[in-house]
Amino acid sequence: MKIIEDCQNIEEVRTHIDRIDREIVALLAERGAYVKQAAKFKRTTTDVKAPQRVEQVISKVTALSVEFGANPTVTEQVYRAMIAGFIDAELAEHATLQGHG
């Protein structure tokens, strides 16, 4: 686990949060590029939605959350929202690849 600095004021806190947000957005872009690629390997919209895979991911990340000392409830909520957004994007990509978009 990364050592968290003891901030002396709100500006330092915000600087760290801004840095982390930049890293998160970069990782979201990377994840999104792989999600886009995944659409070409899926035949149906059910394959895109993949509810069993969603639950596998949720289980994995909540376990990681405990390992890293994060709040598992927050992690699950964030991941469910993120996955829903990526599913919408992947459905649009899938439709385009199938000639429906």
C-alpha cells in the first residue's frame, strides 16, 4: 500500500486529489480502449452486458479494496457505475460493428 502523506492544509489535500484524478482518468481511457476492442469479440448484446462477468469483476475489486484498505462499499458503487457506463459505450461500439449504428 502506498504511504499517504500527512497534509498540512486543504491545498495539499486538493493537490494530491487532483494528481490522483489525473491518474484515474488516464486509467479509464486505457480501460475504455480495451472495452472498445472487446466489442469485436462479442456476438450479441447479451454477450456485451455479460452479467456474470460483471459480478466476477465486482467480487475481485471488492476483495482488492479490502487488501488495499479502501472502503469496499465505495469501491463496489464506483465500479458498478463505471461498468454501466462502459457497457453503454460497448453496446454503441457493438452496434456500429454490426452495422446498426
